[in-house]
Amino acid sequence: MMKLRLLLLVASLVVVYSEGSEEDGPTLPPAALTTAASPTEAKSRFAMLDDVRLLANGLLQLGQSLREFVHKTKSQINDIFQKLNIFDRSFYQLSVVTSEIKEEEEELKKTTSYLKANNEEIRNLSLEINSKINNILQERTQLQSKVGHLEEKLQGLSQSMVPPEQISEISTLKEVIEAQEKTITNLLNAVKEQHDQLDNQKLKIKNLEEKLNNDNFQDTMEKSMDSDPSSPDMFEYLAGNSTDLPADCSELYGKGEVNSGIYVIKPNHSEPFNVYCEMTSDGGMTVIQRRVDGSVDFDQPWEKYEKGFGNFERDYWLGLQKFYSVSQQGSHILRVDLEDWRDGKHWAEYQFSLDGPSTHYTIRLSQSSGDLADALTNVTGVQFSTKDIDHQRNCPRHSTGGWWFDSCVETNLNGRYIWLRAKGRSMRRKGIHWKPSTGPSLSLKTTKISVRPAPPGPDSL
């Protein structure tokens, strides 16, 4: 830059000198005032002036080129700084993600340590119970030996003509001993059952530790379904087109049915199908979804969520097609019943409407009553998504199960069933939780979604 400034200064001085020479004429040295220059010397001086002008023009062009080069270099430096800023932001985001992974890893280590401690405690209890069982067996052997000796004495007494009063007392004593032996036998059976339960619990904890060591982020203990592969699918549509079937569970209740259980209904424009009806003092409720023990895997594809899956007696999802058929029979109320891991029970009711398969079962809700903080009205106008058909920014991949995902960390009642309270944001996001817009989220033990016709009044959604 300093060299560039010097070159520009020289060029400007040369231009000023050349302009002054053209206006005033060449300035002669003092000696020329007294002696006139010869024609040859004057011509030589004009030739030198032309060379200076050429040099000045060259310097001006060089300065202009250098200025353009400086501007271009500044632009390139600015581009480099912008790219460095982008790299800094990306590195910061990567650091945040790394911190979250480390946090979840620490939580996983704590959970593993806790499970190992429980496993050791159960092992100690098992050894103690085995010791007590051995002591009881020894006492039983001694008692049997005493009973044998007593029977021998009774036989001897009977042979020596014992009086009837003593024989009666001996019989009573024998009955007492037999009753005591039965009591000991029952106690041994109870201890054995407890021992088996402890062994079963120990096996479950061992399986859970293996899942944690495989980095599965799931301390669940899913129970296998007791289903027969040859039995019919309860979620298939039924054959026949009887017009005597009720349209929903509320109609069954109106006909005098008061027992909850599995029934066959036939909504308008639908084939008959099975549902679970819950009969309450308020009427019949058609149960759409239920989670009670984690016996069913809810991380299913779109086809399963549309058809329905699970076990009507435990965990199940009725199916989007059937849900849509029931909701098309006038205005309906959607009720949500939840229970957290502190045995706190909550509920909420919504006026709702459900669109058909052409819109991917878009839902619209407005809250009407309940003691739950609202966490569903924000999904109004949202389409249903699963892991294979995702309409909401990869949320089913970050979460689990199918749901009307508004954002990837909000409410999901079809998430993974997690035994005990979920720890860590990643596990909570994959599990069953209820997250209102304000306030803490609930990690849930049981859930139930049911619908019933809305009472007469203003039009619902």
C-alpha cells in the first residue's frame, strides 16, 4: 500500500508539472536568462517532456490497475470471512449436539450403575432366601423325625391298653402336628414362589442391561403378546352387511348395554368391525387408543396405523380408517385420559373433526374442558405421519410411532413405552409424553383416547 501511494504521488506531480509547462511554457534555469538556448537544446528538452508524460500516463494506468486489484482483493477477503463465520456457526452447532450426546451418555451410565446395584441387592436377597429355605427344610426333617417317634410311642401305648382319654388327647396332638406340617408346606411354597419371582426379576434386569450396553436408549421391558398366529385378525373388517348393528358404542349404551368390552359396530358407509366400548355413567365411549403396559410396539408403518393393530384387552390402536368412519356421524367429542408415573390421573376433552385419507387424516381440535394443560390444539390442521410416510420434517424418525406431529419435541401419545420415568431429552422425545405450550411435560404410564357424540348444542368443528 505504501508503494502504491508513492507511485500515485509521483504521477500526480508529473501531471501538475506537465500542465504548468503547457500553460506557462518551459521554465528555464537561471543561467538561461542571460544566455539563450540553442535550437538543438530546446528540442531535446521537449523530447524529454514527452517521455515524462508517457511515464506519467503509464504510472496512472498502473495505479488504476493496482486500485482495481485492491478492491478485488478486499472482496475476496470479505468472502473468506463470511465462509469462516459459517464454519464457526456450524462448529458451534456441532459442539451443542456433542454436549447433548455426552449428557445422555452420562445419564445412561448412571442408569446402568443403578441397575447393577439393584442386581447385586437381588442376588443377596436370593442367597438369604436360599439359606432360610435350607433352615426350614432342616426343621421340617427334625419335625418329621419327632412325629415318627411319636407314632411309634402311640402304637406302643395302644398295645398296652391306654385309656380312651389319653387316646383322644394323642389324636388331637396328631391333628395339630399335621396342621402344622401343612402350614410349613404352604410357607415353603410361598417362599419358592417369591424366589422364582426374584429370579425372573433378575433375568429382566440382565436383559435390560444388555439393551443399555448396546446403546439402544430404551430401558423398556416389553412383554410378548399372547396371540395365536392362526387366530383371526381382530382389526380386519368383518364379512356381512347387517343393518341391525349399532353405529357406535353410544348407540349400544342407548339400547341398554352397560358392560364394557369388545363389540361389533357398523358406522355409516363402512363395513362392520370390532371396537372396545367403555360404558360409563355418561354413556358409551368408543376407545380409539390405549396404552397400559408396553405389550405392543407402536413404532409401526403407515399401513398398520391406517388398519389398526394391538390387543383390545391391553394396548392397541383402532386404526385411522375406523376412527374416520366413527367421526363422520355428526359432531363428536374426543377425550384423553392420562396417568403419570406418580399415579396422578388427568383428563381433557376436545371438540374435533377428522378428514379422510385424501388429506392424510388431517385433524382439527379445540379444547372444551379438563384438568390437563392444553397440548393438542397446536396440531390443528396437521396431517398424520409415520416413520415411512412423513409429512412433518422427519419427526417420526427423531421420535417414534405415528402421530399428528406439530414439532419434534411436542406431545406424542403413540411413542415408545418407557418403564419408569424417562431421563434425558432424547429419551423423553422418543417416549409417551404430553407437552403443553407452557409448563413441564408429563412422562406417562397409561393413556386412553376415546370419542363419543357431542351433546346437542352449538355446532362443533
